Amino acid sequence: MAEHAVPEGRIAAQAEPILSQQWQRVRGRLRQEVGEAAFHSWLHPIVLEGVRDGAVQMALPTRFMRDWVNRHYADRLRCLWTGENPTVRGIDIVVVPARSVRPVEAVAPAIVRPPVEDTEPTLSSEAAAEAAFAGQLDPRFTFQDFVVGKPNELAFAAARRVAEHPTAEYNPLFLYGGVGLGKTHLMHAIAWEIRRRDPSRRVVYMSAEKFMYQFVRALRFKNTIEFKNQFRSVDVLMIDDVQFISGKDSTQEEFFHTFNALVDQRRQVIISADKSPSDLEGLEERLRSRLGWGLVADLHPTTYELRLGILQSKMEQQGVTIPQKVLEFLAHKIQSNVRELEGALTRLTAHAKLVGRAITVEVALDVLQDVLRANDRRVTIEEIQKKVCEHYGIRHSDMSSARRARAVARPRQVAMYLAKQLTTRSLPEIGRKFGGRDHTTVMHAVRKIEELTAIETALAEDVELLRRMLGG
Ligand code: ADP
Ligand code: MG
């Protein structure tokens, strides 16, 4: 790829205010989706260059950043862009060296006070550090705004405890749970609470992604000493989404050293991840075991009661009134995670305000069609396979084995059929999940089960039962 060639036929972004506005919206959406930390590390530095041959050109200052963004965010960027502007046919991320792009220093970590004087210009003044702290932490993510229920009471209690006791009795605190269940919220809440109680304590909150990014950058610019110094006098270190460093050996090594040094000095370390320490793959054994030494608290998937409670609390925060029936409907229907639940509520109230209509279940059905449908069909191929195996009393490995005996072949076909019916996966994708079978095999299975259910009542009942158990 050409580094900073100004292509012919490019429409400059300045000449296209509409494009800039669309870019603002794309950025806004992404920011909500990926969270503050990742946004600041990777997406904030992107500069809109213009459009060329239907492709939106965006610039980043280094190859490393470009590759990272391409690998992790290109699909979303493309999708959001085409949603904003139907004439956009693709995106193109180019490398434009730093001087013409916003400074990379915009990625200073959230530090209450500079840990070491004058290491990095952006951290050297209290004001800048203060701004970075506030910028990284979401003001809405406080203990007060966290709704506690059975699935998260342990994690909540542990977080409060750590925020209120500076003695690091639980070290590290390890919070884990699925996406959108409140890990980041709780970490920010701890940071706010510590700051409220004792502003002199130095709190650093950072995503593991950013930790890695800064470390790699330090390696490149040969200032790893500075990188290490940043953490030396920190009182509380929080690293969010630590699963991101699995498989990244040198980053892990560095993290392990930082972690040990802090814990040895009885500084508080708080970690979050999507899995428990023992289930985190690609982590070195000694790091994995060390992470589990303190207090491990998990956030379980939400229950109906918790979802209803969250909706009620968010509704009060937004200063709107929504009939209880509608809230119950949403709590019942949107089970995936709190982020989606919140998003649905926001959309519904925005719509109601715009259109000036009362919010009813019918309105919700209409406005939230896509979310509701996605939640209806959230079942995965693995879940289907598991249920089918349980139902027929066969082993899970039989789903991908080459065995053709009727006793396993028929259930396998049923599972393929249900995968086609209940998920949005394509035939080749389904085939891959069944031991790398060809899409024609899946198609054959689907037809076969359709035929058989029309004539065999027992099989039809089996399929219907399974479908209902899987929420189809
Ligand atoms: P995670 O980091 O686990 O993916 P987040 O902490 O980002 O999830 O939470 C996603 C959204 O849901 C945030 O807006 C957060 O405020 C909200 N949320 C999650 N759990 C709760 C809760 N128990 N009470 C209030 N809001 C919550
Ligand atoms: Mg998070």
C-alpha cells in the first residue's frame, strides 16, 4: 500500500461537510460499541481523508495501528459507513505519518495523577492527567447507578469492598463474565469511588488492548524503562479485558512483571476478563495461576428480575415514563446483555419523543424489530448440537464424526436442520461446525428431515420438542 500518496479523484473531506457529519456519526456509534478505552487507543486517531472510487479513505499514523484497526474494526467500520451512506462501497485505511495526523499522545492512560514526573509530556501536568482520568472513565458508571441482583451481587460486593478498603486484602480482584454484563461499569465505579474517598491515591485504568499497544510502542521507540516507570508508583492498577493479551507472549511477560511488582508492594490490582482464570486460553500457566490467587468473582447472565430492575432505573435516569407492561415485555424479550437492553430503551424513548406517540408494546415491537429478532434467534449451533445429543443420548463428538450408523446419522441431520432453521448461519458455515462437512451434505440433511417429519410423527415430535427447548 502506498504510504501517503494523494490519490487522484479524491474528494477532500473538507469539501464534503456531509461526509464529515456521517463520519461523526460512525465514530459515535463505534465509540458506544467498543467503549472508551478501545476507542481512544485505536479509533480516535483515525482521520477522515475523503472518498475515492466509492471507498472511504481513512488515515492512521503507523502501519501497526492500521493493521490493528484493519484486523479488528474494519468490518464494523465498513458496515456503519454503508449504513450512513449508501453510495459507499468500501473502506480503505491508509498510513499517513504522524505529523499530518492527530498526535498519538492522545492515548495517555487514565491516571489520577502522574505516576512519575516528566516521563511523557501529556502526563506531566496534573491538569492533563485529570483530563485523561475523566476522559477514560464513564461518569455514568458509578456504584450508585449499578443495579444489583442475584447474578451480580458477589461481583458488586467485591468491587465495593476493594474500593472502600485501601489495604489490598483481596489481591488481585478478578472480575469475569460475558460481554455487556457490567465488568467495565464496576471497574470505573471502583475508580470513581477511590478517587472520591482519597484523591491522592493513584489509579490507573487501562484496557489490556491499550496496555499491549503502549508496550509495543515502547519497544519500538526503545523506551520500555519509561513504560515500566509509569506503573511503578501506581496505587491501584486496573486492566480491563485481559483476554486480549492471550497468546501475545512478550506482552504477557511484561504484564506479569508489572503485576508481580505491584502485588508484592501490596498495591491493589483489579483485572477483568470474559472467562475465569482457569478457562483463559493462551495464558502462560504461572500468570493464569497467579491471577486466581486473590478474589475471583463472576457476573452471571442476567435474570428477568435484574433486567426489569435495570430498565426501571435507566428509565428514571432518562426522565421518561414507560408503561410497566412495555418494560416487562423488553425484560422478557431482550436477554442477551445489558448493553442491548439499554440500547433498546434509548431507541424506544427517542422514537417516542420524535413521533410524539405513547409507548406501547405494539410500538416497541415495531421500533425494535431487528433487536427482538436477533434475540429470538440467538441460539448457537453448539447449543443445538448439545441439546440434540442430550435428547438422543449420543456423544457430542458424534456430531462431527464420520460415523454413518443411523443412530448417530439421524440426530446429526436433525441438528443440521435445526441449525439452518434457528440460526442465520449459511450452509457452508453449518457444515464446518459438523466436522467440516460439505454444504451439500447440510442441504441434503435439511431436505431429508423436511421429508421425514411430514410422514414420521415420532420424528416430527422430536424436532418440535427440540425446537421449543431451543427457544425457536
Ligand atoms: P462489560 O464490560 O461486562 O462488557 P459494561 O460494563 O460495559 O459490560 O456494561 C454494558 C452496559 O450495561 C453499560 O452501559 C453498563 O452501564 C450497563 N450495565 C451493566 N450491568 C448493569 C447493572 N447491573 N446496572 C446498571 N447498568 C448496567
Ligand atoms: Mg467491558
